[in-house]
Amino acid sequence: MYRWLLCWRYLRTRYIALASIISVTLGVATMIVVNSVMMGFTHEMENRLHGILSDIIFQSRSLEGFPDPDWHMEQIRRVAGDDIEAMTPTVVVPGMLNYQVGDTWMTRPVQIIGIDEKTQGLVSDFSKYLQHPENRRQLSFQLREGGYDVIDHQADGPSLPREEMALAGWEHRRRMARMKKMLLEIERSEKASEASESLPANLQDPFARAAPQEPALQFDPEKSQYTGIILGIGLVSFRRDGQDHFLLLPGDDVKLTLPTVGTPPKIVSDTFTIVDIYESKMSEYDSNFAFVPIRALQQLRGMIDPSTGKGYVNAISIKLKPGADMNKVRDKLRAAFAPQYYAIDTWRDNQGPLLAAVSMETAILNVLLFLIICVAGFGILAIFFMIVVEKTRDIGILKALGASSGGVMSIFLGYGLLLGMVGAGVGLILGLLFIRHINEIADLLGRITGHRVFDPDIYYFYKIPTIVDPWTVGWIISGAMMIAILASILPALRAARLHPVEALRYE
């Protein structure tokens, strides 16, 4: 009992130990906060990646793809049908997007993805990233009359309205078509007037005004649309001061240029009408993806077999049933299909370098932060050595009264344990409080410094994501207490080895 009484007395009276407690507290709190934020970011990123990609991607190694996707899906079901919930074929090809802003033509590289509007939503979260509620329920490549989201439906906090989206759809298309017709008529009138003025009066055609007009074009943009296309929000807008500004809206027309199949490939282009906007909150995808009907892309690229009418595809996206082992299904499919023609990967394999980089960064960060607690351990070591020297006569008295070497040693080990427990406990409370109010703290620091600590324009998260993992918190606290105990072993051994007589003679 006397051991714990002495430990408690040292803890209360030796204020120099407060420095060690603060070091342990800050180290534990920092590690808990950093791990929670990193885990939150990793979880959000994995959810978004998995939402964009299906569980397993079965794809051709050639850009020309493989024929008869129905036969391939039948074979896939034969190999792993018990684990498969849904499949959909896709065609992926690099291309160029061209659109006009004012009098300037803009060109952007894109990944053109041909999808089946009936089955794409069954294998991924594609539909929930669209801006029209009806398309989120059932995708359609037909332009909607209106009703596009004016407020970001994915925002989990306040966001600025996208007022331009209020006119998106057929209303915007009709308005732009009427404006273009008006400008065209003005331009024709000006050219006719200039041509008439440049001729002498006796040579002017008196029947020019009565000349028959050109027949009306069959395609009327006020009433008709081209093949539908869905563009990533990063392709059609830019963000400034937290506000999205749109260069294009659903209802506008764009041109796609892409290579055909065959050797050598030829370049073809066609006009498409934007029917919706895709926003996954991952800038890599939102700034590169363009989705079109798979049949239209197959026809444009020459991917349809004229003898059978069946199209070629480059990939089949596979969604597994809940609880199915992705790696086992992947291995089954790899064993059943020739690897020289097909690449079969899980969504984690597909994004392996990115996920590995995040995991490596987290591990390195943990090592660096754990050194903070190690510094606190060296502080405890130095303080304990000083206490042993200062309390040499007291140790001699304890031993003269019958205290064993093990008992004296346990006093300092217990003192180290108490330091670790107090420091880790306060650090735990401080870290959890910081996590709970991390967004308020970030806003406060932003107001103080004049710079946003967490900018949604960069991360596409409206709040700092955090996840507190009990197992991670447990090993952080255990590690802190273990370092405190290890730092007290050498001073405790020195105290235990002191001879009572020599200790009493010490001045």
C-alpha cells in the first residue's frame, strides 16, 4: 500500500513531472485526431471509388474490345453465378470534347464511356451522382423538361445554390435555339444588305426579295435533340469562392471526336446533347468522364458486327451479392478466361496504387507522431533519474525499515505507470473533444488567420470526415503507457540497487 501512496504523493508534489504528462497528453491527442481524420478521409475516398466502380471489372486488353457481350456474361454466370447480383456491358474509349463558349471553341480530353441506361445503375452508384431526380430513379438519355437540382443534393451541410440550373433542360435549349436563329437571321440580313449596296442600282435584282427561301432544315433544335450525353461537372463548370459557375447546361450541344476500331483507326465525330451532369465529388472523374448510350458509341466507332448485329464492348462491370468474396470470384474468373485477352480486377486492384499510397502515408505519419511520445519517454527517464538522486536518503530509510529492492523498484515503475495513465487519459479526452468539434475549430482558425483551413473546393467534402476506431485508440493509449513504463525501468533499477548504508550517507 505504501508504494501507491508514495507514487500518488510524487505525482501531486513533483510538478516537474507535469512536463512529461503534457508531452504524453499532446502525443496521444495528436495521434488520435490524425488517425481519425485519415481514417475518415480514407473511408470517404473508398466509398466514392467503390460507388463509381463496380465490385469486379472484366475488361479487354484491346481498345477494340471483344464481341458478343451476352455470351461473355453467360460464361461469367456459369463460373461464378451464385455470387453475382448484376452485370452491365460498357465501352470505354479516349476522345476529345468540343464545345463553344461565346465565340470561342473549347477542347477537352475525355474518357467516353458507353453505358446501358437500364442496367448501369444496378452495378454502381452512378445514378445517385446525377442532377435530375428522375434520372437518379431511372436513367434516361432524353432531355428533361426541367426540375434539375438547384441545391447540391449530396451536400451534408449548407451549400450555395446553383441558380443557373433552374433553367436547365428544354427551356434552356429552346431559348438558346431561338437566340441562334435570331443571330443567324441578322447575319444573313446584314450580308444581303452589304451585297446589295455594293452593286450599281441598275444591276440590283428586283426579284431578290421575292426569291424563294431555303427549305427549312429537318432538324429543329427547338423541338429535337441529338443523342444524349452526360458530362462530369468538372467539364462544364468551374468553382470560385465556393460557387459553381456553369459553362454548359443540360440542353446545350457538344461535339465528340474519337477513334474508330480497325487498323489504322480513323477519326470520327458527332454532335450530342447534354441531358444531365455527373458529380461524384472525385475531381479525377468529374473532369474526365463523358457518358453516352452504348449502342450509339458502338455505331459511331464501327463496333457492330454487320452479319449478326451484335456489338463489341471493352468491359463488363460486375456487382456481387452481399457477403461474396471479391478476391475468390476474381480468381475463379481469371482461371476461366485467357489472361492474354482479358484483364479481371476488383475495384481495389483497379485503384491499388492510390489506396496503397494513402495507407503508406498513414503509416509514416503514425511513426512520426509516435516519436512525440518517445520524446516524452526520454523526459520521464531524465526526470526519474533526477528524482532517484534527490531521494537517495529517502530510499535508504525505506530499505532500512525493511523495504525490499523489488518494493523500491515497484514505486518508480508505478510512478511511471501513473504518469502514462494520466497523460494518456487526458490525451484521450482532449483528442475526442477535438474530433467532436473539429469543424468548428477549423472555422474558428479560418476566421482568425483569414484563410480557410479546410476548403471544400479542394477536397469536395463539406465537412472534415472523421472516424474514431476503438482498436486504434486502444493501441495508442497502450503504447503511450508502455513507453512511460519502459522509461522508468532504468531509474527504478538504480534505486533498487542502492545499499541502505550508502544511501543514508549520501548528502
